[in-house]
Amino acid sequence: MQLDFSRPGKPTDNATIESFNASVRRECLSQHYFSTLAEAQPALRAYQDDFNKQRPHSTLGQKTPAEFFAGRNVNADTVEAPKRVA
């Protein structure tokens, strides 16, 4: 495994992650004031739960990630490594 970081100031290097980070910031972090990480963790866990189990995603055929992955009958021996998009 090799780590590959986006270039500083180049959010288009990984637009999917940048979009997700913007959503977390807009929908969770900017809605609350946190003094410590311990205060932020419950709100972030609730956001994660909503994002993965309640909110349908258009890229997953209007299914939640939990529904999408539960519906896949995946054999660990046949799973391909994700392809890197440059």
C-alpha cells in the first residue's frame, strides 16, 4: 500500500473526498460550536450514522451505503482493489 496525498491547493486531485469534507463541514461542523474533540465526537458519530444508514445516495441508486453494501453478495477472494483515478 502506498499513501498518495493531494497536492496543496489542488482540491481537484480528489474531488470526491473534497466534496465529502465540504458536506461534513457545512452540515455538521458549522452547525455546532465545539471546544474539544470529545465534544465533537458524538455529533460526528450522529452525522456518520445518518450519512451511512439514513441518507440515500444518487450514486448508489438512491440506496443508503448500508443498504447498498448489504445487498452485495461479496466473496472476499474476488474483490478487486479499487482503481486509482488520476
